[in-house]
Amino acid sequence: MNKFIKNLMGLAASLVIAGALSPVMAQTAAATAAATPAATPAPPTVVIDGMVEGYYSYNWTNAGNNLSGHGNVGYFYDGVDGGYQLGLAELKATATQGLASGHLVLAYGQEVGLGYVGAPGTPTAGQVLIPGLDVEQAYVSYAPGAFTLSAGRFVTWMGNEVIETTGNWNVSRSLLFNYTIPLWHQGVSVAYAPDSTIKFTGYATDGWNNVPAAAKVSSETFGLQAAWTPSSMWSITLQGIDGPGATALMAAATSRYIGEAIIGYNPTSDWSFALDAEVGGADGVGNADFWGADLYAKYALSSDYTAALRLEEVADNDDSLGLYGVGTAFATGNKIEGRDATLTFTHNLTAAFTVSLEGRYDYVVHNGTVPARYAVGNPFSNGSADQLTTTLDTAIVF
């Protein structure tokens, strides 16, 4: 993506937001003038819910070295090898009064430490694995007619997977989730949904994860999303992001950009498929471009059992994403291809309580050869070309 296209995307996002604000303000003024003020406003409607999730992971490649700091390489939230871990506990509150609403999500657990303090990948001294409390989301929305205005702190619009395990088909997150996209933003968004099948959203935020690097002139980040659901069988989402990304590997980057297409296909009540494809890069750091694709399939074995398969490949020039070694500065000529296959069986013990058993196989190709990427530093191993893990996950939603 050249600079013209990236600038055009930022301009388009600004126009979506600015253009949407004008009719919204007009509608608001008209509604205010026509409304008869109530003597006593009705109290807001408040809904409180949440979830608790934990896991036990065993790394067969890293056997004999559990909990020593050389855990599941390339994993994000379920990176600890051995021992039952609290993944995430969330408490959500939504207050609605008329056209306005407020949203608050408090998160506690290992996932908070990895997501907001440390870097993606293996548990190391540079990451915070102890449970921590954080405000995952805190934003307000105003929805007059077909428009919705939001401002505050909210999770990213990018990606096919989400922070909560209960919102994904698999327990572990993909490499695309781990290495390419941000987790959250602070800023504003304006959405326009002319009918129930299509929705356009423009975003203006203060960077990726709101940690702009000192080298950046500006942390302004822009995004666009177009979501179309022509029928109950198909869904298509096209989206993008452009702005400085603050990571150790991108310290010299003046801009990071990603374009993404997500296609969902549900041919029957038992089968579901999805494709998530990304292409992206960065300016000012050499040949820092990548592409990746995830293919998902889920089958309902019965009313309370499902099987989900994810196949993934990510090709990364100059190891700009850090697939080869988390925190290792990339260098020209380091072409990395990360691949994995994940199979997850989930049993709904009740409508709110699930148990999942997952197996995952990973390997990395470095400049056409398979390096010793996994279990490096294990006193029982000099490294392995691949990695095999098994994870047991339990979750309850309330």
C-alpha cells in the first residue's frame, strides 16, 4: 500500500466521521426542539453480566520444563505451560437511557497482564503474567436514527477473533490476533446503518493500544469498516487501519497499515465457515510487509458438542512481526512463515458453562529452512523445529 492509498484511507475515515456528524447534530437539534421535557426523567436501564475463564495447557515439546519461563511460544493469552491458570474474569455493565448508553468492562486475570502490559508470545521476564485489573472498555454512545456515535476506550474493530475465549471458536488465539492487530483504542467512532444488512463505521483514535512511540510525530490512527450481511448464510466485512504502532519492533516505523477481509458462510445449522485474510506493512523500516490467512470450520456434532478447526499461515518479510523471536529486532533477509493447525472440541455442560479440549501444532519456516524455534533454553532440549500443545479450558458466562 503506497502513501497515497494510506492517506486516502485516513481522509476517508475523517470524512465519514465529519459527514456523519452533520445530520446527527441536525437530528439532535430537531429532537430537542420538538421534545417536551419530562418533569422526572426515567432512570436508566442497567444490565450487568460477565464471564470467568481458566485453562490448563501442556506443552509436549517443552515437557519437563513446565513453568520455567519457556512456555507456549507464539501464544498470547494461554502462554503458560503447566498449572491451571486464570485466563480472564470480566464484569460488564451497560446503562441505557433513551438514545444514550454507557458501557464499562472491567477485566481481571492473566490475559490483562499479557494484553496491556507485556508483549505477545512466550512468558518471559519482559512480560507480566500475574493477574491484574484493568478497564478493558469505557465508552459512551448516542444513537439517533441510523447513526451511532461513540467515544471513549473500546476494543479494536480489527480481526476475526476477540479477547474473550468465549467469543471464539478455538481456545488459543491465532498468529494474526497475536502479532498483527491492536487490542484496544481510545478515540471516537461514527457508524451508519441504513438498514439491517449493511453498516459503515469510521474511526479516529489515539494510536494502537494508546502507547505512541517517542519517534512518532503523531499518534493519530484512522480506520474504516464496511460490514454487509446479505442473508443468514453470508457475511462480508472489509476493514482497515492506518497509524503508528508502538512496539519494540516498529520503533522506527512512521506508519503501520493493515487491510482485512472477513467472510462468513453458514450453509446449514450444523456447519459454519470463515476466512480471515490480512495484508499489511509499515513505512520507514525496510521491507516490513506481511500477509496472512486463517481458515475456520465449525461443526455441531450434537446439540451440546462442537468441533472447530483453524488452519493458518502468516508470511512476514524481515520478521517485522517478531514471529521468529519475540522481542528480537528484525533484519533484512529474515523471511518468516508461521503455520499452525488447531482442533478444538467444546461441550456445553449448560447454556452458560463450557468445557473445551484443544490440540495445536505449530512450526516456523525461516528463509526456506525450519529452525529450532521452540523449547529454546529448555535444559532438556536444544530447541525444536515444531511445537505441540494440549489445552483444557473451562468458562462460565453469566
